[in-house]
Amino acid sequence: MAIGLIILYWVLLVIMVAGIVGAFIPAFPGIGLIVAAIAVWGAIAGFSKAIYIALGIAIAIFAVTTAIDYLAGYIGAKKVGASNWGQIGAVIGMILGLLGLLPALPVGGPIFGLLFGSMIGAFIGEMLHRRDLALVARCKLGAKVSLAIVVSSLIGNVIAGVLSVIATIVFVVATWQTVMSPAL
């Protein structure tokens, strides 16, 4: 195999590892990078049956993790009685935290901004929506909802990360022998 293809293979593996890391971090690209890397390898090195299988598994995992990302936060929030206001607030807070538009945190940067932004946004959303409750009850519900949204989203990210590892392993198992044995 040509040295250029071997270098490309290693570059694509690095991109896949970045995709694995991204799958564990909320709002960062994850499995999409892995799907793209497999597609690039297939387009350049040729689509064999093994590549089609690896790409098919990666696309299936992409679909599952997309559903998990959406459903994890939604189901977790609904279980503790979140309103749509709390969920919308969490999304707005997450975006503001990612962009650094919340008050500066001493550590963590955008990743903590995502988490704390989601929590603050969900809390504010519930506080605005539940004006019929006493202040203490609103605060308790807002705190419960904000924590549930963040925890369930993090659980979704862990599942997406594990599935991303599986997609990468399938690709490596399908291609390693072909790429590395002639180079040895």
C-alpha cells in the first residue's frame, strides 16, 4: 500500500479519536466525524464489503446517538416535571454558555459554559413559567429540572461516546489488516 494511503489512514484515525472525544462533550461533533472519516477512506481507498459494513454501522450509530441526544434531555426533564419553558431555557443557556456569553467562569471555558448555561437556562425558564407557585417551590422545581436536564444529557453523551468507540473499533478491525500488513 502506498505511503500516502497509510498516512491518510492515520490522519483519519486521529479524526476518529477527535470524534470519540467530541461524542462525550455536549454540543461538539462526535460520531459525525467518524462517519465522514470512514466515507473519505472508502472514497479514496475503495469501498470494499468491510468498508460498507463499517460505514453502515457508523451511520446507524449516528442515527441512534442523534435520537439519544434529543431524547435523553427531554425524558430526564419530563420525569421531574419540566415545562417546555425549562427545556427551551436549557437550550438557550447552553448556546449562550458555549459562545461565552454568560458571566465568566474561573475555569472550564466553553464546556463548563455549556453545562452551567443549560442549568441556569432551565432554572430561569421554570422560574418564569411557574409563577403560580410560591417562590421557594419554584426554586426547588427549577433546581430539580436544571439538574435533571444536565444529568440526563450527560448520560446521553456517555452512551454516544461508547457507541462512537464501537464504530471506530469496527472500522479499525475492518481495515487494519489491509492497511498495515503490506507495510510490515
